[in-house]
Amino acid sequence: MREERGFSVKTFVALFFIGMAYAITYAVPFVQYVFYDTTLHALGATNAQLGTLVAIFGIGNIAGAPIGGILSDKYNHKLLYLGGLLGTSLLSLIWAYNLNYQFSLLVYAGLAITGLFLLFPAHIKIVRSLVDESRQGKVFGFAESFAGIGSTIVNAIALSVFAKYANEIYGFKAVLIFFAACGVICTAILYFLIDGPDKKTEEKTEEKKAKDKITIKDFFIVLKCPGTWFSGIAVFATYTLYCSLSYFTPYFTNVLGVSVVFSGALAIIRTYGLRFVLCPVGGFLGDKFNSVTKVLMVSWIGAAATLLTIMFLPEGTAIPIAIALMLVFGVFVFSARGSMFAVPSEVGIPVKYAAITGGIVCAIGYSPDLFQFILFGNWIDTYGNAAYTMIFTYNIVVCSLGVISALLTFRYKRKLREGLQQGN
């Protein structure tokens, strides 16, 4: 009889530090989420150039993650994971002493390798191995929550470190050094908390045998499946909204006139605090209503309505009202984020194709990294504060695309049910 792997104290401790590691991995390349204007000044970059850096990182997300997944299955995923985390930490340290745009291009290419090629696929494998198959939904929900906790802690301390320096460039350098130190500490702790392939269970052995039977033909079967594209669009729409959250930071400083530290504190609450609470809520509601697509559709409609309200706020509107609307927008974004990766299961894609589906869905869903930051940066460079109306409008259009995809998903599910009934 197989021993069931449930949630123990060690599991939650491991999830906490895995969340910290995840936070550090993304805090470095997305440092502008909290320190947007400071990043521009420190690198001597334009808004468009800052978008280019993120696009370089995004290429790794699309091109590197699928190949990294193959490596994590074939070789020691624990060493790949720890190597990726340590590599990100070292790059953050090196970057701190070479703050210019040209060198940053190399740093972001390196971050794409360490964070997306090495760490992220192994992260999925490690989280999945913490508990048995009957608890996968919960463990990934907790993993997302702990990533939110880790991000809140790491960025809150980073903000306090930054505030100690009168010179923002020195403050930014101190933040990057702090990220590096956190990464090295987490690497050492996780070495003892996570298991390597030498401790595989019977379930994982059977899983590997099933994956070995996958052929290139299966890839094209999944690629042609409408459910795969509905899943990809779900991630695309949600990730577009998530990426756009970072532009509320310069919006509050440049348009509403609040301080950098106050705007950064709001960014931490908005981007990380809400994530901790609302991602599990989104997944829970998806299970409760037996359809994560319903949660996604309501979230996209709510996000679009909130952005429309922000766009038409009268001049002189009190800042607390704008803050409240921004937080409401975050509620819808993270409710959707907690549900977006569950769509493949809802549309009936077999577990056998889970890895292939995940690779294709990520390639579609995370493609905004390739162009969105460059596009938004160009708009801000060209149109100034008027660009935020364009950014909000773009997000509303993408939300509409998501809603249309959700309606088509419902139709596709109905056809699947009818096909099954006819088969019986």
C-alpha cells in the first residue's frame, strides 16, 4: 500500500521558503513593480528600454521553460532549482555594481536562464512532489499564497532598506544586494528542506514512465485542441492585467502626486498582499461553482468595469478613492490568477498531456512579456500621463477578449458533454 503524503509541518515550512525563493526570483527582474521611477534613474533608461529588459526575460519564459522542464525530468531537479536560485542571487549582486542599461541587457538574459530555464520548471516539479495526487490543487494554491507572503516580506524589507538612503541610486543598489543575500540564505535552507530524485516515490516513478511514452505526435494533438487555446487565452488575459499592475506605481507618483515610498508601499499591498489572500479564494470559488472559467469571466468583467471607472474619475477626486479602486482592480486580478491554470482540467485535457499543455499554455499566456512593457513604455515616453488612459483601454480590450474566450469555452464544454452522452 502506498503511503499517502499529506500536509505536515515540514511541508508548510518548505512551502514558505519555496515562496521566498519564488519571490526573489521574480523580485529582481521585476524590481520596477515597486521601484519603477528609481529603476529608470539608476539605469539611465527610458520607459521603452525598461520594457525591453522585461521582454528579454520574457523570451526565457517562452523558449526556456519547456526545455527546462525536459531537463528537470531527466536530471537532478533539486540541483537545477538551487543552481537557478543561487545564479539569480549572484546576478543581482553583480548588477548592483554595474548599474547601466547596456550591462542590464546581459543581466536580464542571465536572469532568464537562471529563473526560467533552471528554476521555474523544477519549482513545479518540487511543489507537486510535496504531497500526493489527491492534494495537488491545495498544494499549488498554498504555493501561490506563500509566494505572495514571500514577496510581501522581501519587498517590504527592500522598501525599508531603500528608505534609509537619501541618494536613490545608493538605495537601489542596497536593494539589489539585499535580494542577493536573501537568495543565498534561501538556497542554503532549501538544500535541507526539499528532496532530490533519489527519494522518488512510486507515484513519481509511474509518472515518469507515462511521460516517456509521449511523442511529437502528442504535441500536435494538444496544439490543435481548442481547449489548449482557451487555456492559453485565459492566462494571456489574466497575465496582461497582472503585468499592468506595475503601471499603477508611476500613475500614483506622476498623475496623483504621491511619494515614491508611499506608492511603493501601495504596490507591495496591491501586488503581493492581495495575492496571498485572493489566489486561493479564486481557486476555491472555481471548485465551488465547478467552473474556474466562470470565476475568470466575472473577474475580467469586474476588472474592466473598475478601469472604466478610474478613467472617468473627475479631476480633483480624493486620492483614497483612487486607492480603493486600484485595490478593487487587484481583487479581480488575483481572483483570476488563482484560477487560470486550472482551465486545462475543466476543458477535459487528459493528465497524460499536462506537461505539454502547460508548455503551450505558458508560451501563449506569458507572451505579453515580449511586447507589453515595450508598448506601454513607448506610450509613456511619447504621450506622458495621457498614456495611462491608453494602457487602461488596452486592458479593457484584453478583458473583452477573455470574456469572448470564456463564452466559447462554455460552448466547447457543452459539445464535449454531448459527445460523451452520444458515445454512451
